[in-house]
Amino acid sequence: MAARSGLKGFARNASGATAIEYALLAALLGLVIITAAGALRAQIYQLLISVSDALV
């Protein structure tokens, strides 16, 4: 009986689900940023080289 009431309380508690949703969203955003940076690597490198040359 105690286990059944504990499961019902756990099912009603939505804060854990919200935390998992935020974690999944953060992971997806990180993956998008890493993928975009990888795709733009050459352009970012050239930009940094030109800025470095301008400073010298």
C-alpha cells in the first residue's frame, strides 16, 4: 500500500519532468551550437586570422 501511494505522489509531481525537459533542451541547444561551429570552422578561423593580422 505504501508503495502504491508513493507512486501516485511521484506521478503527480511534475517538477522532475520539468527539470528533465530543461536538461534535454539544453543538450539539444549545445548540440546545435557545436554542429554550427564545426560547419563554420574555416570561416571562424579566417576571421580570427584577419583580426590577428590587423592587430599586429
